[in-house]
Amino acid sequence: MVPTRKEDLRKMVTQTTIEMYEELTPQLIQLIETTRHDDTLSEAQKQDEISLHMLGYVKSCTNEIIIEVLAKILGLDN
């Protein structure tokens, strides 16, 4: 589907964003839980690791959103 209006593109990006964040959230939760229960890390190290996990999560979601929206617009197959 090629959007013909900016509003159509906005809706496409919003829907894809929701889908990507929902799809990747379980992985983030697992990483956070694993880090929280890692007795080899101090509390400060755990917080640093969790921050890095969250930054990576946002980056991964952003990349996937861009790829998915462009693939839809360009009609690319998986």
C-alpha cells in the first residue's frame, strides 16, 4: 500500500510502531528479568545494564519500523 497523503503515512507508521513494540517487548522483559536476578552485578551495574537493554530495544524497534514501512510502500516481499 502506497500512502497518498501524509495522514495515511502517519497512520501506517503508528500502526507499525505499535506492532513492533508489542512484538519485541517480551524480549526486553526477559533481558530485564535476567539482569535483575544476576547476583554477580551490583545494583548500579544492574541499572546500567537495564538502561542499555532499553536503548537497544528502542533502536531495534526503530529499525524494524523503518524497514516494515518501507517494505509496505515499496511492495517488497519478506
